[in-house]
Amino acid sequence: MAIKDSELILNPDGSVYHLNLKPENISDTIIFVGDQDRVEKITAHFDSIEFSTQKREFKTQTGYYQDKRLTVISTGIGPDNIDIVLNELDALVNINLETREVKEELTSLNIIRIGTSGSLQNDIPVDAFLISTHALDINGMLHFYQIEGISNPEVEDEFIKHTNWDSNKARPIVIDNSKFLEKYFEGDQIHKGMTGTAGGFYGPQGRVLRLPLQDANLNTKLDNFSYKDFRITNFEMETSVIYGLSKLLGHEALSLNAIIANRANGDFSKDPKKVVDRLIMYALERIVNI
């Protein structure tokens, strides 16, 4: 059955609505960055660039790094933007945009996030790298989809008990990464842990300006949560939705984090740009082997 025009919106040139992309514009290996200015920091290392476009905060460049065709796309900030980016990328490879029908043979994308994050633990210092083995979703966006089978109810229940989670908030969800991708990026110099994903920068991450918080102690509860091998190592705003939607759509996803702040001891990187640049090279040197 053809997908209605109101559900899958295309631009007059046939490209998907927000990303302004056509199927031939992307690779099957895609790097996500939040900041549009970081796209060219990555593609500056490419041997060639074959395609470039930008619409709103979504900047895309596709080219070659050591004979590996890669796409880099800026997602902007937050879970809602990831919902747009991942659904439209999936449409590019798994929906025939002319007939508007889902293809019989589906394509799985490799998605690697290169982002910044703040550590919650003393033993994960600033300027370190961290692989998100799992993501803790506390923003609620994924609950708009049928998510049965992609989460870890045992850990979720323990987190709810530990935090005395307010019933007016969406149930937390724990989702694991792509073990297929993880093996390409792990190493002695990179930490691993569960990444918390908030739905905003201020209240959802415990920051107070003029508005009081529903739970002023939530940050402390996040810091000291521990169950079996699970603890929350860092906090950001995209990973859980990348992992969740990728699982649901059949894509492989991994989040790589440059730790630029440590909330446990109050440290902040003296040169966050250098840390991100190092992580970019760390990722590129390994992504060619996928």
C-alpha cells in the first residue's frame, strides 16, 4: 500500500522533506554530529567530497575517506531531531520514493554518532573517549512507537525504584548498542558505559535558572545508580533515540562520546576542540574497516 503524501512528505525535486536528500546522496555508513560546523571538521579529512547540501540545521556531506564512502550529517540537538533524521534516512533506503511503497528487500545502515558529553563518574575524566554500551532514555520520545522487545525491563525497574521515578513522567527505557559496530571501535584508551539521554538541556539535566525542578535530587540519583554491571557514566541528548529507532528500523548504531566535562569533580576540558578532533580521527581510522 502506498504511503500517503501527508505521511511521507517530499520536496518538489523528490528529496525527503527536512533533510533535502535523495537516495543516491547518502552512503550506507553515516556519521551523526550535533553541530553543523562539525560536519566539515570531519570531511576536511576526506580525499574527496561528491555531494553537499544543507536545509535548516541538517547539513550533509558525502565523500570518500581512504576509499570508504561515508556520509556525515548534522542532526541538531535533542531527541525530536533524531526522530526526523533517522526516519527520513530510513525512508531513503527502504521506501521507493516514486511508488511510495516499502521495499521488499530492506537495507541496514551503519550509524556512528560522534558527540560531546559530560561524565557523571570520577573515574571517567575529561578529555577521555567513551563508547555508549547502553542508553538510558528518560525523555519519553520512543514511547510514541511500539517498543516491545528492544528494552531491558529488569534494569529499568531497578532504576525506577532507585530514583522513585515520578509516575507522571514517561517510563525510562534501557537500550543496548550495536555489538557489530562496537567491536570496531573498542580499545584500551576508550571507556564504556551506559549513557543517559535527556529531553532538554536545563530542567531535564538538573539545571536551575528560574524554574524549580520536579525532583531536585534526580542528578544525584543518576550519579549513584548501580545495578549489576550497569551504572550511568555520562549524560547527553541524542543517544537513546538513535539506539531505539535504529533497533526498531533494523539499523546498526553506536555512540562515541568525547568527555568534555566531569560533573562529579567539576572539571571542564581546557581544550574541548582538541578532544573532539582526536575523537574524529579515532573514529575515521576505524570506520574504514567496517
